[in-house]
Amino acid sequence: MTDVKADARAEAFARRAVAHAAGQGQAAEILADFLASQAGKVLSGYMPMRSEIDPVPAMAAHRGPVGVPVILAKASPLRFREWSPGCRLVEGAFKALIPEEGAWVEPEVVIVPLLAWDARGYRLGYGGGFYDRTLDGLRSRGRVLAVGFAYAAQEVAEVPIDQFDQRLDAIVTEKGVTIFS
């Protein structure tokens, strides 16, 4: 499975780069509209890296606390530090930008970055398992809404999965929203 996922990641990186070069259109606005019903809940977004689609405008529009993922250790769940527009960011693990300071928050809604996604609601990530561990832990403590955010071109026929992969509840792209049942 490791080789299968590695091959899928290489293809997905290339597909995402082409989509990114074309621009994300109204994707952030669609995401903000979708998240409007989650006002007051703690939201986790992310600071985009490389060719990831940018959720920051939707994060800034959220009416409620917003956190950004922080990697504390390899093979562990993510923690989330409170973020607000204009806060000072520093480089964290894997060169991801994180707030320099702020309270730790536990999200009720998680915007999940990805390399590829399929119609079943599965996503292909970077391979560290951070989001899968995190979603598993959050779900064991109660309901959390996992929202994939990606370019429509990142959809594939079938993402390779194993027993640790967590499904998304929805995916938002520049073409709209898909809810997975």
C-alpha cells in the first residue's frame, strides 16, 4: 500500500500544480458560504503551502474562533493554535506557518488540505497521518465536521485507502460543494 500511495501522491502533486496555476476562482467564497452555518463553532483552517488551495479568506470571514494546525511530534495528532488575520506567523514543522503565540483550541469544524479526493469522501494526504489521527481523536470525543478543500481537478476515480484513513464529511472546490453521506 505504501508504494501505491506514493505513486498516487506523485500524480496528485502534478495534477494539483496544473490546477493551482489556473487559479482557484471563487473557491474561498464558496467555502465561506458553506461554513456560514457553522458560526460560533471553533474552526480549524490552514496556511497554504506550495500549490495548496487557499482557505485564508474563508477563515477570516468565520464568525467564531479559528485555529491553525501545529505539528508537535512525528506520528502524533495535530494541535491547533488560535489564529486571527494579521497575527504574527512563524515557521513550524515542515515549513508550515503557524501563529507565534495564542491559545490552544479544539476545532469542531476542520478544513482539511489534500492532494486528491474521491466520490466516496476519502482524501489522499502527504503521508504523515496527522489529519487521520486528529480526525480519529476528535471523532472519538464527539462530532466534528471534516471539510476537504481542493481544486475540482484533484478528484480521482479512487483514492487508495487503508484502515487508518478517515473520510471527509464534505468537499468544497471552485465548482461547488459535495456532501458525503
